[in-house]
Amino acid sequence: MKKKILIVDDTKSWLVFHKKLINDLYGDLFEITTAESAFDALKIIKHNIDNPFCLIITDLQMEFINNDEHAGEYLIKHIKNLNAYSNCPLVIISGVFNIEQIASENHVDCISKQMLINNNLLLKYMFEKL
């Protein structure tokens, strides 16, 4: 059975970019699911609670959340409350200037979108690290 990855980004071109990059690096080793918002991602995650994703990649800035929190940060906090996902690695891939600080505060990994554009192998290094 293929390992499952969830990619969350509100920009379709980024979803296509991430999916193509993973397929170029790993062929069809992974089954990739995408979501265009944190809310949609949570629905997908809960629907897959019995067969959880092995990795979740999320953007930070997506739909509006009622407080000052980024939608990606909201998603991460909700995922961490689900027992089935307690060991699931979470990676933020975003263009937000303080991505490293947000990732550190949430105890997740991160890659800057600009750095990823300049070096596609960063995603491969991240996968190997995880």
C-alpha cells in the first residue's frame, strides 16, 4: 500500500508544483491528496482517521480565521489534537517572512517557498530527515 501525503495550499499552482516535485523525486511511491483550505484539510484528515497520512505539508496564509492566526497554524494545532496524527510529521512550506519562528513555536519543520523554488532538492532533504 502506498504511503499517503496531504498537501494544503490555497493556490492551485503551488499544489501542482508540490505534487509534481514529489512525483519527480519519488515516482508513484506516494498517494497524494490535496486541499485548498485548512477547513477542507481538516475534513479530509478526519475522514482518514483510520488510515492517517504519513506526512502533511501546509501553507500558512490561506483562508481567513477569526483571530490573527494563520490558517496553516490553525490547521497544525487541530491536527496535533488528534491521537491518530500524533506521530505524523508536519511541514510548513510558505512565503511568510517569519516561517521559522512559527514552525519552531509549533514544533514542526518548514521550508521557505522562495528557497524551494531555488533548490527543489530541499524537499528531498526534508523527506530524508523525516
